[in-house]
Amino acid sequence: MRNAKKSPKKSLGQHFLLCDWVSDTLIGAAELSNQDTVLEIGPGTGVLTRAIAPRVKKLIAVEKDEALAQELRQSLAREGIFNVEIITGDILKVLPDLSVAHNLPPTTYKLIANIPYYLTSHLLRTILERGPRPALAVLTIQKEVAKRITARPPNMNLLALSVQAFSTAKIIKIVPAKCFSPKPKVDSAIIALSDISDDFFRKNAINAQDFFRIIRAAFGQKRKQLANGLVNIAGDKKTAEQLLQTANINPASRPEELSLQQWATLAHLFTSSSQP
């Protein structure tokens, strides 16, 4: 177990990694090779950075804390680690430019990160919906969020559908709070997202915009029955009920009871019905 040398900033949601086995598990799940380019988000004091660097061709690390980023650059240079590029900035803002400006190869790079809890949902949706998408992502996130992402009916949710539509999500291991400094109030989990692509949308002949418009309408009123939640999409309740019945779905069902494939069927039906 390592000691964090710097004082984490609460405003940035910083929790520095202490346990070496967490780095080892992240790296193992990512199946790294010496030809890989890896993106790390929030390297902090560089515990994970130093573990990844010797195993890959190039590591791009994005750190929002300017002082931490500068210190990490200097310490890596002193240690003779030269395949790491430290970028100072907000990952949500710099991500679109990484492919061109920093030679991050879209669809083939791997993402490894210990990401702040507050950033998880927004970051995942940005990477998966807008890109550039990685071939594989292995992340430490809040345990309860990991459970939400990997949920199945009757406990589906917007985040689960948003992630599972683009990838296969699997919890690798639970990480106790004591492995971070400062110690968070909850445990974390290592989660892997593989098979990242648009295949789900192509196979079901739907586009992502229509799919998310429909599920967000339904989950925006998730306490209501599906027929009521989808009235605005269908135009009226009778049409909503008819489309649900066509899909062999009970109009009285709740949004969280439907599977990803059932939502794909609904998206196709509702979109087709609105075409002139």
C-alpha cells in the first residue's frame, strides 16, 4: 500500500489510489500490450501511471489539477519515463481533440482510469455517445454506480441502457474505501466495458438519437405506466398502447422492467410509426 504525498482537492473529487493490487487488477483487465496507446483520466500522483507506462507504447494522461500535472511531468522525467504525455485540462473539454492533436487512435486505444465519482455518468455518456471511443475501458467507479450500470430487468435504468447500448459491462472486483486517500464514504468497483461499438443500433435499424429520445421520455416519468410515459412520443395514449402491444409489451409495465432489446424494438416501432 502506497502513501499519497499530495493533499487531495475535495473540489475536484480527488481520491488518490493507495493499493497496488488495484493497479494490477486494472492493468490485467485491460490486457495491455507494448503496442497499445492508453488514455488515463485523473492520474493524480501517478501511482497507476507508473504501473501502466512500462507495459504500453504510449500513455496519454489528462489531469485537471495543474500543479499535480506539472509535478507528475517533472517526476516522470527524473525517473526516465518518456512514453507518457501529461495534458492539463478537463477531460470533457479536451477529449474531442485528443485524436488529432495528440495522436490518440480512435476505436483502438484503451481507457484506464480512477475517475471522480461526480464525473462518472457524464464522462461515460460523453465517451460512448460522442467519442472518440476506446476499444476497451477499465475504470474504478463508485460501487453502487457500477451496480446500476450492470443492472438487468426489473432494475434497468437510464445509465444502464446508455452504457449497455454501446458496450458489454462487467464488474471485475470490489475495491474497499481504504484503498484511497482520503478514504471515501463508500466502496468502489472496477468495471470493464468491452465490445464498444454502434453494432446494437445497426442490428436493430435504429439511430442513437431516436433510441435515447424514447427511453429518456419514459424514464422521465418512470413511476408511470409505459403507455402514459410514451404518450408524447406516440402522439396519444391509444397509439402508445397499440405500439406496446405490437411489441408484446404490457402497456402497464414500468420502464425499469424492460430489457435493452425490448427498448430497441420499441424505438424501431415508435420511429417507424411517426414516419409520413
